Amino acid sequence: MVELIVVVAILSVLATAAVPIARFQVKREKERELRRDLWEMRAAIDRYKDAADKGAFQVKADSLGYPPDLDTLVKGVDVQGKKVRFLRRIPIDPMTGTAEWGMRSNQDDPDSDSFGGQNVFDVYSKSQNTAMDGTKYSTW
């Protein structure tokens, strides 16, 4: 009976040590996914801007060639009779669990939390939580 109690005690100590490690791994994976999603959306914005600068399609004069919203990247634009899409779907923010992202226009202040609405120059997470490196997810 004593041996059984000792074994259960050892297993409980090991289990309590494993829980923080599992939480750490889950958070690390979410951070990786957030970085990948931000990179994917920013690359799509850059591809749209490059195509607009080359004159592949018409853009508003005040947009400076940036997309008006993220849906435009998904729906695509007509280029010489063909629909060109820059993003398959708007990814889900792993930190908030929604597909709502913070956006910045190139006319907005770089540290601004509000979106001016002219065009989409940059995207960021709306999560105010802190990453493992001590920075806010919204600053990534």
C-alpha cells in the first residue's frame, strides 16, 4: 500500500510539472500561427500594391494603390478579364478567435488604434495580451 501511495505521489508531481509545459507549447503555437497569418496578409497587401502600381487595374486616386479593405484581397479584382485574388480567405486571429483584424491606413498615425478607412496599409491583432517575449500582440 505504501508503494502505491509513493507511485501516485510521484505521478502527481510529474503531472503538475507537465501542465505549465503544455500551456507554454499551446501559447507558442498560437504565436507562430499569428506571425504566419500576419505575414500572409501583409504579403497579399504588397502583391495588390505591386499590381496596382504596374497598372494592372484601376484604383482610387487617394488609395495610393493599397486595397480598400481585406475583403477586396479575397474577392479579387478584374485584370484583363480574369479575376485575380490575392488571399484565399481572411485568417482567424489565433489570439482573439475572430477574423477581425486591426487595420492601419497609410494616412493613419503609425501608433494609432483607429482605422481611417482610406486603404489598408497594415494589419495587426486586436488582442491586448502580452506575448512570451514581453511585447503586445497588437504591436507585431
